[in-house]
Amino acid sequence: MNFIEELTWRGMIHDMMPGVGEMLEKKMGVGYVGIDPTADSLHIGHLVGVMMLKHFQRCGHKPIALVGGATGMIGDPSGKSQERNLLSEETLRHNQESIKQQLSRFLDFDSDAPNAAELVNNYDWMKEISFLAFIRDIGKHITVNYMMAKDSVKKRLNSEASEGMSFTEFTYQLVQGYDFLYLYQHKNCTLQMGGSDQWGNITTGTELIRRKTDGEAFALTCPLITKADGGKFGKTESGNVWLDRRYTSPYKFYQFWLNVSDADAEKYVKIFTFLSQEEIALLTQQQQEAPHLRPLQKALAREVTIMVHSEEDYVSAVEASNILFGNSTSDQLKKLDEETLLAVFDGVPQFEVSHSVFTEGIKAIDLLVEKCPVFPSKGEMRKLVAGGGIAINKEKLMDSERLFVTNDLLNNQYLLVQKGKKNYYLLLVK
RNA sequence: GGGCAGUUACCAGAGUGGCCAAAUGGGGCAGACUGUAAAUCUGCUGGCGACGCCUACGGUGGUUCGAAUCCAUCACUGCCCA
């Protein structure tokens, strides 16, 4: 199965320029995806682009990951109704380094194969260019009329936008277009991929290549990942879902995928895993027969957690989930030995508190708001207690004034706080 | 430089002298039902020692018994003209 066929059945093609398939049939293609280094870790929103590159490489083509050190300094106006904050060069440098390391987990950069992946940073070639040279050699080839016709620009220019658009952001598409031109000339790269919001920026690149070198280059975009209920993909109550375990623990990561709704599960399995068409068809069928077992979500969570983290992380995430979401009771919880307990709660937010406060007893509300900031305010906690939303050691807390003493601790040193069904906090008593 | 419009809670957005911790919608959190899903229904959504107090409607100063609301001034944003 070739690259285009593969992406097509996975539902990963939103739009592409005619001729991409033919071009890739003839020879080994070189294609790239750009990544903005806005943080020092990728999040799952970036994963789609990474998956495209992986498929690209698997099909024998050469993927290039472009870290946007230069473009990151400008900020892409696509999909943004507001002007971006600029990042400092220092921050960007740091972010680029971290991102490089993450990417090397997914793509093969080191082999001697002709299609080994490559990592480039557009800052490396942009930094040398003078403004004058840029507007003379590049700007001359693209008209403002052309640039204004782009959706991303039009949206910001109509008077309903709450903010204007700076020249800096307006220039963005040209800078990105130049990246493509540069890669076309220096790396023989003839394909740029990205999310569907990138279509405008990418075609500015192909246009530039055509006008300046009379060459041919292509654009291919994948659909923006959405959720069936219209919410933003990749966000949880605590923000982005990151690939870096320092920001999103493997447990949380696993839980994110497990919690995907039925309506989205099949779509995500196709995009974020390498499971075959047959395997997915089977899972989908099982899902229909026994939806409560959630075979699709489980497979999705397994594959992605293993890919991003590791087999061991996956196993412990499952174990933790079974204990937290199984029907375990307070008694069962007390029987757990310390090692298991800690393993289970690895990745759950933890708080430390001194042992002495329990010797005389402490009110739940003082403990969880003042001694350790599990809840942001007392009012908040009272409301949750009144609504039956808090459990301690798997027992519902009925009264926020209830006293807690040494006897309530698990293994004499832990206290498990639960907010709602899915949020756990562990108090370490020292 | 000139003219106009604007700045209210997480977001959008009403309120134009006391009835305002501020309508409504969205989002978020929690509860019920479930399958850790969706849909639906309910409650909450500034803080606290809580029938009260404190802090808050861009900043500052003023008018007034009383200001998100009126005046002055500054800052910021958008649109138009030069």
C-alpha cells in the first residue's frame, strides 16, 4: 500500500494538490512538516503531523521535520483571532532542543538508509538573510493581492475581528513559503504536509517555488482533529496533553485516550495507531457488539501510550486504572502494600504533609485547603462536599468539618483524596 | 496628528446613579443515570471566621449620602481620515 492509499483509508487526507501520488510513485519523495517550538514539549496536537511523517518514512520516502525557530518568532496567524505573543530567542532555542529529542523517538534519524529522517531548523537559514535581500528576492515574486486572498488573512482583516493584524503576522506566510523554497532547492523537497489550517501557507510556498524556479512542489493536508461534541481536541481540565511525562504523566496520558468518546474512537485509532485495516475493522465490530467493554478505546490507549512512552508505562497505567476505577473499596485499599500503592499513584498529584497534624486530628477542610492545597478555596471544597463530590480513601466525605486522625491513614502514611470520579490526589504523610 | 467606537467574571456579552458579586449564553466543576462514553436532567461557577463582611466592572483622581453607571485624565484596542 502506498503512502496516499494508506493515508486515505485512515481518513488523514483533507486536501492535496493533483499529482502528489504520481510524484511519489516515480521516485523516493522528500516531504516535510513544520513544527512551532512554542513549548519545550510536543503535545498530542502535534502527533498528527508526526504520524504523517512516520507513514511517509514507512512507505520509503524521506521525511523532514522542520522546527520553526524562525517562524516561531513570528507566530502563525492561521486559526488565531488574536495576535500572538512573541517568544524570546533563548526560549526558542531551548524548546527546539527538547523537541528534537522527542521527535527522535518517532522517526528514524540515524540509519544509513537513503530515506533516513532529517531534522532542520529554519532559523539556521533565516538568520543570515537580510530584510533587504528577502523583500528583493522573495517578496518580488508574490503579490500582496495573492497574500490577501488567503483565508487566514481575510479573517483577520474583516472589521469584525477584535484585533488587527500586524505586518509581522501578515509576513508569516511568505516566511513559511521561503522555508519550502529553501528545502526544495537544498534538500530536493517537493511536498509539504500539515493540518488543513496550513493549506494557505503551504500553497504560498508552492506558488513561490513555481514562480521563482519554475519547479513543481505539492501540498497535502490532513483534517483538523475534532471531537464529536465540538470541543477542542487534546485538551483536558488540566490543559494540553503533552508527550513529555514531566507535564502529562503516562497514567494521565493513558487515561486521556481511554476516555475518548465512542463517536471519536474509530477515527482516532486510524490516525494515531499503526493498527491495520483488518485489526481496526475487528475492533469496530467488537465495539458495536459490546460497547461497554470499549475495545476501541482500550486499543487506542494501549498503542499510543506504548508508542509515546513505553510498554512498562502502559502496564502500570492499566494497573493503576484498575485499582482506581475498579470497584475497590476502602477495605481493599487498606490491604494494598506500600509498593503497589506508590506504583499505582505514580503520576497522580501528590502532596506532602507533616505527620504531627494527625496526632491531634485535623478537620478535613483545614487539611485539604490550608495544609495542602488540594482545593483552591474553602468555598470550593464545601460545595463539592455538599454535592457528594469528594471521597477520602474511597469513602464519601459527608462533612467537611470531619476530623482526621492517624487511624484514617493508609499504611499509616497515605491518604487518598478523590474529587469526582476521575481525579485523585495522594497525600504523603511524613 | 484628527475623528469615531470601545475596555465588565474563564470567554462572549447585557447592565448607563441605589433593587449589582453584576442578566443571558458558552465553557468548566460536581451530582443523578451509565460503560471512566454520548445524550438528558439538577446544582455550583470572586474570597472569607458566611442571614454578614471584604475584594472586584482598564488605571488614577473627582462629583455624590451612594458610582460598573456621571465628570476629568492617563493607558490600551479597533475602525476611518491625514
